[in-house]
Amino acid sequence: MALSKEDVARVKAWGFLRNRGTDQFSGRVVPEGSVFTAQQLAVIAECAKRYGNGTVAFTSRLAAEVVGIPFEKIEEARAFVKENAGIEFGGTGAKIRPVTACKGTTCVYGNFDTQALAKKIYHEYYIGWADVKLPHKFKIGVGGCPNSCMKPSLNDFGVEGHRVPEYDPEKCRACKVCQIEVSCPSKAISRGEDGKPVIDQSKCKTCGVCTGKCPFKAFSHEAEVQYQLYVGGTWGKTTRMGTKLSRLVREEEILPIMEKTMLWFKENAYQKERLGKAIDRIGVDKLEEALFSDDLLSRKEEILAAPMKQA
């Protein structure tokens, strides 16, 4: 059947991309919190057999892409995964894209439950803001530690979990072999004249690896988790390292700052302009001033209702 540009654009908005040189499509099934259950994977596999060519590929944003779906079968495929597994196709367009998270939930280096945070963002913003049009795509990445496997700094909004060492020198026994010194991957620990560890703050990555290593609890076993936020990162034809916000934040600050970032993006960026370019044009100081105040949230409805800015 002959497909119009309107047909192709309509199904692209549902997460179906045309396979090169064919009238078939690959549809992206989006996971909650970057995780599929075994049952959901079984339904995706069955969908691929019934409606596609029997293959499934995974995208860089951890969506499961069912390959080779004929245009006339797209509606049936959408209904099948929704009815049998409660999951949906999606993930394209100038709006919030699927939220990706590393395996920090189970990883030995993970400082917090990354997949739980990603799931919360999925429901509150990927689903909750599904009808909100932004100037361009907006990608969110959640990483559990400074190893940066998820590359939070290359997302429009990135979250990275840190543990800031809490050192009590009174509890230190100046052991001949210091477990904190041995465990530090950044070589940020040296010994003072008294044999006790000294932290070089310029080298410390607040990765949390040293947490709990001292048998005498000179370094807190329950150091507070704080979060480094990055804004405006991109990777592709244009590369930009995300702007690192000037201070670590606590868990309860993450979602309000993320929402303010999207509101700032909507209000200040031109249509088809990425967040990073808008930040470079307007300035980091102006952005931070807005993100660490409540003005944007107080004008939320006004900002969302306003027409897109044109260059």
C-alpha cells in the first residue's frame, strides 16, 4: 500500500519508525525504570512473532524495538502489548524521551536505587507530560555512581549518585594497612604525620567505595547519598558535555529541579533548539538562578500554555 508522509509521521509519534527501503516499521516498547519483567519480555517476543518479522532489537535508551511490523498491523501490535502486559510503544518526538537508568539498583558500586527513581520519573513525566510539546527532544539519564556507565552528563538532564565521605579522626586507629587508603580507586587518600588518612578533595570523586571499609567506623558506614545534576548534555552530530550544576543536591530536590529545567527549556529555547544550545546562548548563571529559585514553578501553567519561541 502507498503510504503518505502524514501516515508515516502519525505512527512515528506512536514510536514506529519506517524500516529503510520498505513499508514496514520498527516499534519501540518503552520500559518503566529501564526494566522489563519476564512476562513483559514474553509478550514483546510474541508480538514480534505475530506482527513483526520475529526479531527484537534494543535501542540505546533501553527500549525493545519490534522489527518489521507492516503498517496495517501497527494498531493491532499496540493493542496487543497494552492488553497483555500493560506496556506501550513510544519514545519519539519533541518531548520527554524514555528515561534510562544504569543497574545501580543491584550494582556493587550503585549508591542508590536508580531504577526506582527512573520509574518514578517515567510515571510523573514521561507519561504525565506525554502531551507537553517541548522545543526539541529531552533525554533523561540516571546513574548510580561516578563511574558514569549511563553517561548522565550526555543527557539533557542527568542524575548521578555520590556518597560524600564522613571522616571522624577520633575513631581512627592509624592502622598499618588502612582499608580506606587501599580501597580508594581515585588515590585520594594519603597518610599524615600521625599515620591517619588525609583526603585530597581535588582527587576525591565521592564515589562511595570507601564507605563502610573502616572496621572502626572512622569513615561513616552510612554516608549520606547526594546527587550531581547535569543539564544540556548531547551526543551525536553535535556533542556537548552537560553543564554540571554548582552543588550536589538531596533526593527531594531532584524532581523539582528537573521540572524547572523543562520549564526553562520550554520558555527560553527556540523551536528545534536543544537545551544545551539554549544554555550556551543565554548563560549558565541565568539558568542556575532559575533552577535554584521557585519562579518557574509559580508560572508553570503560563509557560506550558505559551506558544513555542521562533528563532
